[in-house]
Amino acid sequence: MAGDLEAKIEAARKRAAQAKARLADLEARASQQARKLDTRRKVILGGLLIDAAEKDDRFSKVITALMARMAREQDRKAFEGWLVPSPSPELLGVNQTPSEPPQTAE
């Protein structure tokens, strides 16, 4: 009878260990999905920021300021040779011929 009880205890321990392993697996998958979603959000936001910088000089300045805050050397190396996007002169209205001649004060 004592052997039967020991067998039940061992079976219960085995089921508990299996349940613990399943829980650890589920937690690992949830963590991986959260990291993937976080990475996706960062990529999308970065793309939006770069797109905005190509149209509005204020965003170019923001990117420049953010890049100046990079502390890790490996992060800075990823941007070696990369030029901060900025609006083309046409978007800024630079070097365009005016539609009307400027008014002079007389």
C-alpha cells in the first residue's frame, strides 16, 4: 500500500513538472511575441520619422538631436555614412522662382 502511495506521489510530481515546463514555454512564447511587436513598432515609427524628415526640416533636426544622444558605439557604427534625410530645396521653397516679383519700398 505504501508503494502505491509512492507511485501516486511520483506521478503527481511528473505531472507538475510537465505543467511547469508547459507554463515556461508559454511564457517564453508570449515574451517573444511582445519583443517582435515592440521591434515592429520601432521600425514603423522610425520609417514615419524618416519620411517626415524628408518633408519637414523640423523632423530632420529631431533625428540629428536623437543621433547625438546615442551612447553605444555599436549603435553609432550602424549609422556611419548615413545622411540625415532632409526636405529637398523645392519642398522648402528655396531657389524657386517667385510667382510675383518682390515688392520694393519706395
